[in-house]
Amino acid sequence: MKIRSISILLLTCVFLLSACGSPASQPTFDVNAIYTAAAQTAQAQTAQTAAVPPTKAPQATQAPLASLTAVITSTAAPSTLCDSALFVTDVTIPDGTLFAYGSSFDKVWKLKNTGTCTWNSSYFIQYENGPLPPVTAKVFLPNSVAPQQTVDVQASFTVQLNSGTNRSNWSLRNASGTIVPISNSYQQNNMFYVEINATNGSQTPTVTGTVGVLTPLIDCQTIRDNAEIALPFHWTMFDEPFTDQWTGKSGMVCHVEADGTGVDFDALGLNGVADALEGSLVGWTPNFNHYGNGATGLVRAYQRGSEVMTLSVSWSPSADANCPTNQPISSCVLTPQQRLYAIILRGWQQ
């Protein structure tokens, strides 16, 4: 097709020239020679094309790809973030530290400001979830923190929940309440945490504070009986050493407890169990300042004159559940039998 096109073009030129020339000098053309020249021209063009490597036509996707690379590089650069943090280390209470029921402790974490904005005293750490609720769920930073500087943040706890591993997950938030991204954080979900091991009631904890101030309630047996009516399970009762997390005073308190599995309590849930027991506490007034909630536990407090009572409802996975320790408890699939509940009432006179 290419040779034929060239031949037609040459013939057209020949006829045009002949029409424009003088009749007296009109030449005689050899048609075969024209076809031979056309063929030689086509062969020369084909050889020249083969000698030069083909150039791939630019595709429309090349420019957007370069643009996308630039956007990704810019977004990933830490220096462009106003609020950004790095979890540095645990200053106190290494993971797995053993505490007995009633023990109080302060946890300190070290964080670094890796953003471009200064953290002021309106920034705060916030308790997010976990079966170890703190004394105060929101703690403001002690001072301003410039970029590339570190700060120690502290939260206070009293062990009142189930035996075994207990974790409390926290976030850092700015003045508007937005979570600050934290590198090297738990499960890459911008949280840091404290994790302890709590002993059961059969182990005698070390009592700290002012000893001998707290005494057990005189009607502890009645409280146990009413709890058994509200939730018809087996309830145990004994006195134990305890430290009041709000006053720092220590002494002996009465301990009333029922244990079970998700077969017994899943239908009610944490709040349902607490509500059922709260109905049996006649004459007690809720102290909402000392309520705490988590994914696997809650704590409520009540007063009756100079008397105080706390209620904790929590669950933990059984040992055979093999839940990974480096993931949120919500990611562990449990049967009702593998969810172990502990329901505890503690009461004392101040």
C-alpha cells in the first residue's frame, strides 16, 4: 500500500509538470523507470525506519504518576504535621508489674513532640479504654512542650478489678480534643498504655498510707445477702487490706464477690450487672465523680454518710483463649465460656 501511494504521487507530479511546460520541449517519460524509483524510495524509507529504534509514544498516565509521587512524599514528611508525637519510654511501672487488690500507683510515660507546633497546657492525655480505669480520666500536660522536646505525663491508678493482666489505654489530644498521631504506639492506633498483673483476693497485699483508719462495714452480711437476691449466684465474703484511692487512707474493708462466665452474665452486660446490684444498695447514694468505664470493666462508687462502697464489674479472657497481648481485646474472638467475670463490692467506714 505504501509503494502504491508513492507511485501515484509521483505520477501526479509528472502530469502537473507536463501541463505547465512548453509544448515544444515536452519530454518523454519512462513509466517503468518511475515505478522503479518509487520502489527504491520505499525500500530506503523502510531501511531507515528499521535502523532507528522505535520511540514509544508518551502515555497520558506518566504525568499523573509523577504528581502522585510528589503528593505522597509531601504527606509523609513529619515536618509538615502541626501535631505529631513519639512514644519514648515507660518512666515508671514496667509492663507486667505485680500489684495486689487495693494497691495504688502512679504511671509515668515520656512523650516527644515531633510536630511543628508547641504543645501548651491545654493539651491532655485521655483514658480511652481497658479494664484498669484511672483515678482521673483526663490529665493536662504539666507544661508547654516545644517541637523536638520531651515531656513526662502521669496518671494515677488503684487496682480494683479482676486478677490477671489489666491494661489501661491512653491517647494524647490537643486543645480541641483531636487525637495527636503517635509513632511507636500500641498497634499503630495512636495509643500508649500501662499493663499490670493483679493478684487475687487470697494473696495479702502490702498496705500503704495511714493504717488502721478504714474499718469494714458492720452490715456487710446484709449487703452480701441482698446481692445474692439481685443476682442469684454464689457470693463469697471476707475482710481484706485496702487503700482508699481518694483519701490515701488504709485499713480493712469488707469484700463481697461473685464470679462466673459469659454464660451467666453476657446477657446483662457490664452495665446491666451493675444496675442490678445498684438496685439492692438501699440507702446508698451514687458518687458520679468516681465512675469509670472501659471495654472490659467498670467501677462505680457510693456513699452513706461516712461510709463508702465501690462496685467493680469486669471480665477477662480465660487462659485457653490465647488472646494476643499486643492487640486490643476486641480483636480476640471468645466463646461465652472463655469470658471470665468478676463482680466485687467493697465497703468501709472512714
